[in-house]
Amino acid sequence: KCYSPHGHRYELKVELEGERDGNGLVMDFSEVKKRVKECIIDVYDHAFLVYRKDTTLHTFFLLNNDFKIVEIDFESTVENLINHFAQILTNGGLNISRLELKETSDSTAIWVKETQHIGAKRI
């Protein structure tokens, strides 16, 4: 478990499902990118994710408002984040079939719609 504030360079893969339009697309890539940017990247990129129950870190960031923070109601594990992102993107109008969130070169979480299962892949 990580106790010191630090960052990750996440990589998010989004797979959609649905009926194809007249051009053979489920959704145009530009629209997918736009929604992911608005729902995830603009909110979470370059931000410290602060668990509300972590009173020490919460207080530090509230007193030092030079940082971009996002308050969350869960520990910021890759498994919790991918579930959170799945909910956000679904609410943002994407019909997601699968998400993959890579935290490090050997740590990835996978969310699958059919089972709403979250699996971790550690190599």
C-alpha cells in the first residue's frame, strides 16, 4: 500500500458495444474521445485523488490549495478507479462493454460489462 502522495501515468482502453450506424460505426472515435476527455481526463488528469476518510491527506490538500484535487469516497486502487470510471462513462452516454486501466507496466485492472466483474492482472 502506498502512503506517500505520488502519481501514476494511467492508460485507459475503452471498448464499446451497440448497433452499427449506416457507416458501420458503433460510435465515431472523435465522439468517444470527446466524452472520455470530458468525463475522465479533464477531471482526473494531473489531480491528486484524495480519499475523504484520509483526514491527514485531506487536510493537507485543503490547506494547500495550489494543487488540483479530486475528492473520492473510496481508496484509489486501480480496481476501484476502473469501477468508478465505468459508472461515469456509462452515465456519460457510452455503452461500454469492457474497460482496461493500466496503472503501471505490470498492473492492470479490467472491467467487463456482462458480469460487472473487475479483475486485476499483475505480471
